[in-house]
Amino acid sequence: MNREGENKPDWTLLLEDFGPALMEALRVIEFGASKHSTRDWMKHPPEQYKKAMMRHVMKGIDGVDTESGMLHGDHALVNLLMWRMRRRS
């Protein structure tokens, strides 16, 4: 809640506290878009992203993905977001 007591989201909590992680997630999304196409992820079932997330977690979230050069944890985060969004549709 904001100071007026209204139920409005306080985006500063997300952007200020998690900005660096979100930037890394964006890098992963851009990598995927260059490899496939923009928003290609919307065409696939949510379970595909759940499985991909688990593969990245099992490889070690602090480990580096050899194809992208980015952390497996960042890939796992993006896969979790994609899974969540596909579950909504």
C-alpha cells in the first residue's frame, strides 16, 4: 500500500531491490529472442519451462551456461517466469 492507503502496487520495491537480477533476466530473454524469435516462448506449453528450469537448477545456479555465457540461475529465473505466465493463459 502507498501512503494514501490505496491498494496500488509499489513498483519501486521490485525495481530498486531486484533491478540487477531483472537486468540479467532480460539478457537471457534477449538471448532467447535472438536464437528463436521474439515471444517464441508463448507458443510452448508451461511444462516445457518447468523442465528447463529444473535442468538449469540441477546444473548449479551459480554455474555458467556454455551456450549463452550466462548463469544457470538467471536462465532458471526466466524459465520460472515463463512457466508462470503460460500457466495463466
